[in-house]
Amino acid sequence: MLKSRVILAMDKPLSYQVLKEMENELYGIKVGLPLVLDLGVDKTRELLIGLDVEEIIVDFKLADIGYIMKSIVERLSFANSFIAHSFIGVKGSLDELKRYLDANSKNLYLVAVMSHEGWSTLFADYIKNVIREISPKGIVVGGTKLDHITQYRRDFEKMTIVSPGMGSQGGSYGDAVCAGADYEIIGRSIYNAGNPLTALRTINKIIEDKVMKC
Ligand code: C5P
């Protein structure tokens, strides 16, 4: 049984002590750009390096030429995984990043569907073709768009699906997993809570209960 379906979106620092208390009840931690801009790379690494979670995913939503994306990820070697946009295309960009990550035993996640209202689905076929060609470990599909999760699950049976947008952005905990996601990415509802550990435990329980019924 999975210890948790939750990936903590850390866009704001939490103390090492709080993170240590939460490590056994999280699947992973997603490191946001605001956190790294606040702490700097060295302090971010120090904060995360001793934590026992399955995955540390850096989410800078990379969208550049291959050379620049490789220069960014090589400076963040404390992470196991990196999120990039898929709309940037394959040749000279995502193909080079994927080769680099494969060679260094790191994972790639591609953004398939953003969680905000204004995200356009006009490019859905193109994005799916890029995902097929690159074959990343996983994709990011907004948890506020449950029908898209179900559709992506059908199209990409074996890929890991991670879904942000739960809690603060309106998604209900557990709904993304019931729609076909593997993990729910949750930030503000945990790190802004008076007691982040209690908030995480409550969310884990809600997800567990919902998943038993779906
Ligand atoms: O605080 P909240 O739970 O809304 O955090 C959601 C996290 O997921 C943020 O780090 C945000 O950058 C990220 N994200 C998102 N929608 C996407 C992809 C990533 O909200 N489609």
C-alpha cells in the first residue's frame, strides 16, 4: 500500500523539523521556483537532502533550448525529477533534455494540462504527440479538470499522472486520483496551514477514504 498520494508543492519554505515530521506521510516534494529564489540553491539543497521521500521534483516548468535546460538541471542535482513544458517541442529542446536526464538517472515530467481556467486545449493533439515522442516518466494534468485526467489516463495507461489544483485552486482532495491520477500535488493548503502536519494528515485521510469508494 502507498504511504501517501500527496506531493507537497513547496513554493514557500517550511522548517527542516516540520518536513522531517511529514516525510513519512508524503510521497514526494515538488520544489517551486519561489522557494529557490527565496532560499538560493545551496540552502534548498540543505533543506531537502536528508529527507526520506520517494521523489524530489523540481518544478521550474522548463521551456527553453536543450542547452539551457541542461545547464539549469545540472545545477539542481539534489532532485530526482524535473518538470518541463511540452509545447516547446522535441528537436533541439526536449529530446536533448530527456537524453541528459536519462544519462544521469533522473526523471522527466511534461506538463500536459495546466490547472488554471485560461489554459487552452487547442494544442491538445500536438501536446499528446510530443508526450508520445519523448516518453517521459510522467505528466502533469490539472486536478481541476477531471475529464482531462481520465482522458490522459486512457491515452497514456502506464505513465505517472500528477495533478495540482487540489484545495486552494478548487479541486476536491481524492477526485484527481479517482479520475486516474497517481498523486495529488498540494501546496498552500498544507504550507499555509497553522499546523502543516495536521493538514497533511487530514488530507491523506480524505484521499484514502475517497479512493476506497471510487
Ligand atoms: O498552492 P497550490 O496547491 O495551488 O499549488 C499548486 C502547485 O502546482 C504550484 O506549485 C503550481 O506551480 C503547480 N502547478 C499548477 N498547475 C499546473 C502545473 C503546476 O498549479 N498545471
